[in-house]
Amino acid sequence: MENRRFDFRIWHWAHAFVVLGLMATVLLRKTFLSWRSNSELIMQKLAEINIEIGAEQAKVIAKAIRAPMWEWHILLGYALAALLIWRITLFFTQSGSRTYRDNKNKSMHKKAVMIGYIGIYSLLLFMATSGLVMNFHAALGLSKGITHDIKEVHEFIFFYGVLIFVPLHIAGAVAAELKGEPGLISNMIHGKAKL
């Protein structure tokens, strides 16, 4: 039993690291490493030293600057897919399925938490699957149009699902620690509830 809890804790923190890494790469892409704003900055700074380039050339340079960060996003996406497979495997252990058993005796709060987890796992499963489909769109024979549509849904779910869930999850864990489940956070950190 203790070993299974350890497996779940390792999964939880690996999953947290991967999801936060994915979030960071997307937020960097949309802010500091946006090709739109950086291509304008490149043209402006080069013009200050009397070098003129076109918008398309600046776009190529700006995208090249952020390319290594985007490679990390893809690697973290593979890690997310692997972690979701691991979580499905953990579900079939006693500690992994505990949240989803004995629903008749659970409070409304516990039922809402369970539905929230099912919802976020479903969203993350879609994110991992759609990310893999986009990455391998050529091998799958998908057109650019279909791949673009998948990308739009992928980004929409990120912004309105994952970005909302993560702060709610952290706030809920802190609230549960302070009000109803002392030891919850310490148990997820080192496996021992507060005494």
C-alpha cells in the first residue's frame, strides 16, 4: 500500500512539473517569444543600425529564436502522454482508484472533487492526443486546414481548461489543508500526514 502511495506521489509531482512546463512554454510563446512582436522589434533594432529587412525575414528570425523553446513543449507533450498512461495504470491500484470508489457515502464536496478530476484528466487526455496528432499530422495524412482546426481547439482548451484548473487545484488543496483535511499537502510531499 505504501509503495502504491509513493508511486502516486511520484506521478503527481512529475505530472505537476510537466503541466507547469507546458504552461510556461505556451505563455512564453504568447508573450515574450511572440513572433509578431519580436519580428517588429527585430526590424526596428536592425533599422537603427541601418540594416533593412522585410517583415517575412524578420518573422523567420523571430520564429527561429523561439524554436528551441517549442521543442521543449513537444518533449513535455510526450511526457504528458506517458504520464497519462501511467495514471490510467495507477487507477487500477487501490490508492489510485480510492477517489472514485464508494460514491454513495461521499459528501457533495468529495463528489464535486471527483468530477473535477475526471474533467481535468479528460481535458489533459485530449491535449496529449491532439498534440500528438498535430505533431504527426503529415504521417497521419491530415491537411493543414484540419491540423489548424485541431490547434485552435487545443489552444482553447488550454486557455479555458488547464489555465483555470491549475490555480483552482492549488487553492483547493490549500483550503482542504486548512479546513477539512489537515495533512493533505504534507502527505503529497513526503507521504506522512501532519501529526
